[in-house]
Amino acid sequence: MAENSNSRFVSGFVSILGRPNAGKSTLLNALVGAKLAIVTEKPQTTRTSIQGVLHLPSAQIVFLDTPGIHEPDSALNKKMLETVRAALADRDLLLYMVDATRPFTERDKKAVDLLRGSAPALLVLNKIDQLKDKSPLLGLISKYKAIHEFVDYLPISALTGEGLDTLREAILQRLPEGPPYFPPDYITDQPERFLAAELIREKILRKTRDEVPHAVAVVVDRWEETPQLTKIHASIYVEREGQKGILIGSRGSLLKEIGTEARLEMERLLDKKVFLELHVKVRPKWRENPLFLNAIDWRSMAETEVK
């Protein structure tokens, strides 16, 4: 992998933005080399900003993954869009990701409008591994070039790693000289409680469809540590009784499946045995409740217990 070509040390903050399902979380995980953000095929999987730090011998890059840019239709979605807007401030560089397999639309144009007046941006054309013929990329680049002055245009596959070395080098070339902001063993600002809650939500998103995925919130109510075991008690919130029934499944089969898969991944994450207990609760219209939305924000999850 190419790195900073001279002896100077560079560091900076880089936000990853784009419309839903562009592959932003997959890119964050690939660049940092760890699973920090859950990944599913469902739109709006990421609900808050997620920080990941890449440490190199001559650089430190602080990435910020963000929710997909979309038209907000609930208090939750408005909060997500506020997170996107905040990620535009005080950045050294922006990575604007697009799904290269999809045609350019008016929604894409509106999303790019958010970049105006912000930091320089690279256009990152993702999912090129799905393109048998890559010639349409030139036309797609032309459409984006016509609406915004990107500093470069880079085709990649966040899934296979194709083009990631070139992307890293393009980022390094545009970062300012400066000190590292975090120690070498720091890779994310997320507490383990949030990572555990997100792993549970990831399994739910992958196993449900229709209205259920967007109506789900997960809160870790209790976290108990012993030298050999971590006990995690979590609540899964939905908005209707019918959604609760779907999540639990026949004789609790789906909830057990979700719990088992989440527990196994938590054990790999924490490197110890995990006892996981899940409860499904109905909280009507939680996506419109500002107090609840604040309570499930990861920044307060470690101190706040949702009643």
C-alpha cells in the first residue's frame, strides 16, 4: 500500500457521505480494518455518525461514517440528516460515495447540493465489482462533474478492496501536516454497549423485511462484567404488536436465532463468553418521540436506561 511519500506526518478528519446503500459503512470498515459499522442491504442502516481511525506510520486519518442522505419523513430521519450536516463542518476532506451501478437521478443532484461551501470532496464511485462493462463510469462521472467541482474521481469496490490503495493515497495527499489526534490503540469512539446493540439490530435487519427494520431500536439495559463472562440484557423496541410477533417468531424461534447470531459475533468482538438476554417491547411511534430518540443515542446509552 502506498503511503505518504516523504517524512512528514499528516493527520486529518474525513467524512464519508452519500445516499442510502452507497456502501459507506462497508468502506469505513475496509479502510480501518475492523467492523465498526453494521452492514446490510437495507437503506438507512446507519442512524448516527460512527468514527473510525486509521493509523499509518506517517499519518493518522479520522474517518466519520454518516447516515444516507434522504428526504426526512420522521423525527428520527430528521435527526439523521442533522448528523449528516454536522459531519460537513470542520472537515479536511469529504468522500462522497455513489453506487456506480445506479443511474444518476434528481435525488442525487439534491444530495450533492449539501456539499456546497464545505471541504474539498473526492467522488468515490463504489461497487465497480458489479460492473461487467466499466465504460458507463465515464458518463456517470460527467454528470457529477457538471454539478459539483470534485477534486478527483475514484472508482473502487469497498467490498473486494479494488481501488482502495489509490483512494488512501488520494486522501493522504490532501491532508495537512499535523500531529496524531488519538493514541495508536484507539480506533473508534463508540462504547462496547453501542456496538453490541448495533450487532443485534444488524441481525434483525437481515432477517426481517417490509416495515419491521425501520421500526426497530435496540437498547442495552444492563451490562455486567466478570473475568470469564459478559452478561448483556437488551430491549428491542418496535412500534406495533404485529411487529413484535414477527420478531419473536413461532415459539420464539426468530428471536432465538437473532440472539444466537448476535451473541456469537459479540464473543468474537469482546474475546470472551457472552450471555445475551433479549426482550421485545412495543413503544408506539418511538421514531417521533424526541426524548426516546435522545435516550437511544449512543452517546448517552452508557448512562441512560430507557424506562
